[in-house]
Amino acid sequence: MKIDFNITLLIIGMTVVTAWSRSFFLILGERTRIPSFILEAIRFAPLAAMIAILAPEIFLPATASSVAEFNLKLPNIWGGLAAILVFYLTRKMLFTLIIGMAVYTAARFWF
Amino acid sequence: MAKSSLTVHQALAVSLLVYAGSSQLAALPLIAAGLPIWMILLTSFMVNLRFVIFSLGLQAHFSYLPLWRKFFLGYCTADFSYLLYIKRYPEPETKHELLADKECLRLHWMMGMQFSNWFLWQVGSIFGILLASQIPSNWGLEFAGSIALLAIIVPMLDRSSARWAALSAAVVAVATYGIPFRLNIVLAIGAALVVGMMTDRSPKGTIL
């Protein structure tokens, strides 16, 4: 196996960047105190991050480059909305997956 | 990843070491385009900005650890481990509680969560690298993965402030989709924090 020096360097670099970004404020010492209004505000951060990852997957095509490609004929939207509704009402994951995928597949062939 | 310009060995190394799905996905087209390393690293950092925000929330919890352990703990903290940890342990332990907790229960809870997350993620990722060419991409399997996230998100929408924050995050993330460095995620978090704080009527100190 030929080891490509640049790719090796890149992989090491990306590993360090991953660790550094995830421990960015964590590595601060015991004397540092994060102001409480910041801690109070970031309660919403993990929820928002999950939604920010999920929402474009539901409301935009996988290949989209901007919101201009929003289109009501997209099967993701209907499958996604059905899944949200089913999970909200039943809280059953397997059922949600089945209905979501069924609506998604139906919408793909319908439009 | 294996459908890209990397060899299988390189893809495996990336999966095992660069434990960050979104920065991997962001880096691949740049690698294929032959961009300079520093630009790819900058992109990785920008795509990881949400973890910088998360690290703020963990600081007070683990400030007692030695530096290298904090660094490693941070490295292993992906979306789910942060979310589930902070949901279970909203407040950091006081000095007194910390002294009484000889077994470092929280730290080990977190490490267990991280290891399971890491392990399952690697199984899926490596499976994907080795079988990439065998899996048809038109079944909508990715979509099933998206739906599965609902199981984590929906139970968090238990208060009106959380629902308003979630709605604004969704609108901002979709409306600004496609801006560089996946900054739409960071903008969505920003919007959710502002809206969440504005609509929050619960007494101070309650944690989501």
C-alpha cells in the first residue's frame, strides 16, 4: 500500500481539529466560570443542532444547494410530516418508521 | 466515503480517527477538488462549531480532570452523548458532591455513553465503507435514518419555549441551507437560543 503523505497529514490534522473543536471550552481550568446566562441560553443548543441537521433532510432534496430548491412534490416532506405526526401521537419508533417510509415511497411514485 | 477519491484504507483511517460525520462529508468534495490542507482543516473546524458551543456546557462538569483527559473526553463527545448527558445531569456537581462521589459516576456514565456511541457509529461507518458499492442509493435508506432522529427530538419538545426554539431552528436551518461551512446549523442554534430565551417562562435554573 502506498501511503500518500498529504492524505496522512490531512487525516492527522482533521483528527486534531475534531478533538480541539469538541474540547474548545472544556479544557478551561477550574477557575474559569462560564456566565450563567450563557449556560441558560445553550440549554436549547443540542435540540437546535439536531433540528438543524434534520430539517433540511426533510424539507429539501438531498442534492439541494439552497432553499430555492424547495418543492412540495418532494417525497421527503410528506414522509417526514407523516413520521412526525405518527411519532408525536404514538411515540412508537417502529410504527413511525413504517408509516414514514410507506408515505415516502408512495409519494415518490405518486408525483 | 468509499465512493469518493479516497482508497479503502484511507477511508477506514478517516472513519476511525476523524470521529465526526459532518466534517468528513464536508471535507470529501474539497479533497476531490484538491484544495490545500489548511482550507480543508478550516472547513472541518467551521462544520464542528456546534461542538464548540456544546463544550461550554460541559466545562463546569469536568473542570476537575487533568488537561489531557478533558481533551480526550471532548474529542469523544458527539451530538448524542452531549445531549443525553446534559439531559440527565443538567447541573454540575458541587465541590461537596464531587468529593462524596468516589466512583466518579457521572464521568463513567459519560464514558460509557461515548464508547457505545463510538462503537455503533464505527460499525455503521465501516460497514458502509466496505459495502458502499453494494448498497443501492435509491431505497431511501438515508431517509429512514433521518426519521429515526425524531425519537430523540420529539420528547424534547415538552415545553412551549422548546417548541418555539425548535420551530425557529428548523426555519433558519432550511432557509439558510447551502451557505458555506454548514453555518446554517450555527445560525439555527443562535436563533433557537434567542427565541428559546424570549419565550421561556419557566423559573430560572430549570434545564431542558
